[in-house]
Amino acid sequence: MYIDEADKQKLAALLSEAKKKYNPSALERLEETFAIAIGSKQPVGPEDSSQEGTDFFFPGLAAKPWHSPEEFPICAKLEQSWEAIRDELKYALDKRRGFQHYVRRETDKQNDPNSEVPKEWKAFYLKEHREEFPENRAMCPETARIIADEPRLENYVFFSALDPGGHIAPHHATYNWTFNIHLGLIVPDNCDCALRVKDETRGWEEGKCLVFDGSFEHEAWNRGDFTRFVLLITTYHPDLTDIEVSLLKQANLDLGKADVVHATALKEGKKQLEDKKWWM
């Protein structure tokens, strides 16, 4: 991740304000992470080769590819309401509004410039960092309600669609402090439609969550005969304290001139698939 001088000043200001509010011991790991981000401290390398390519690591976080949904209260809420969430997805499809081609972030392009987003991958964004997508949220009030009051959710929520023949190539997250949660909504047979994280492959199940650490290499494919739909959200690592989460979330919102480019691409793509029957 490239951090310019303006970003360094933002991180320094954020940390300075935090030191006025919190005990220094509560900020030790965060201060080390910020030092790695701005380049004043040598990055901590991964212990697992499947995490190689991830930019830098928050110290002291347990690392394994897959995690139990039972560790995350949001998963129980999602699974209890999965039929209502699926119905809202179907309503949006019936309206033929909201979906667009998935927009790759500039930081992802920097990490892997040769990887392309497949045209078979579409997204119905509910939140993407500073972009809130109020029209999409209005079509999905129950889904929006569930995610609205979850302080440990990161700034990334969308319905993810992968058409038959789609393959999302192996890639890594930029950092190690968030996990991906996928709630299966409309899913082909898992022999044909699956997700590999490190060296283990799992298929989605309708009404069930999968949780994995995106800092491990992962890829997804759909070899079925109809479009796969999941709700994808990101959540902060459970080893992080609430203080660390709040400051990382603010840092994530504050940083990155690439956000302007990404936000523009998101806005320009909103009408791409409107009034089209694109799914199978």
C-alpha cells in the first residue's frame, strides 16, 4: 500500500488525538501498525506462505484461513434473516436496478496489476467505504437494518453475483485485520461453485455463512448453470479491541487518494446494468 506524505500526516494526527483519550498501553499495537504503514518500521512478514503478497500486518493477531461463523454474532443475525435478505435480493433483481460490474480498488491493482476482474462478477453495493448507496439500501431495508448497528463491520457490504463460467483469480487482501463473511443466498451445487482459501475449498450453502481471512490467498469460481449470489461483508478481526477497531476504521476512511478514483468509478457504473436481464 502506497502511503504519501498527506496520508502520513493524517495517521499522525489520528494517533495524536487518540493519545489524548486513551491509555498508551491501549495504543501500542496500533502505533506499531501505523509505523509499518508509513515506512518508519520494517514490515512484519507472514508466518504462512499463503499470506505472502499482503502488504503489512497488525501485530499479535491469530492467523488461520477459515473461521467458525459461531465466533461472530453477526453471522447468527444474518442466518436467522437469510430468507428476508434473499427476498430483498430477488426484489432488486425484479426491478433490474442496483447491480453493476464489480469495481476493483486501486490498491488491489497495485498489489496485482496483472489480475483482471471477470465480467461475470457483478455487485449490488450497500456500502463501499465513503459511498453509502441510499437507493440500493431503500430496496433492501431488512439487510440495511441488520448491518446498520454493527460497529465491528468494516466499510464494505454488497450482494456479490458470479455468473456461470466466472472465475475470480487468486488474490490477497491488503492487510490482515479484517475477515470476509459470505452469506449464501442463491447457490449452485457446491461441486461446481466454490471458494478456495489457502489449500482448502468449501462450497457455499443457502442460508449459511462462510468466514475466512482474506490475507490468505483465495479464489472463487462458478461452474454451475446459474448465477451464484451471496451477501459479502467484511468484519474486523476478533482479536482487535474496540479502541483499535474504531481507529482502524477511521484510518481506512481517511487514507488513500485512490479513493477518489474508486468513488468515481463506482458512481459511473451505477447505471451499467439497469433494465437488463443479465443473470442466469
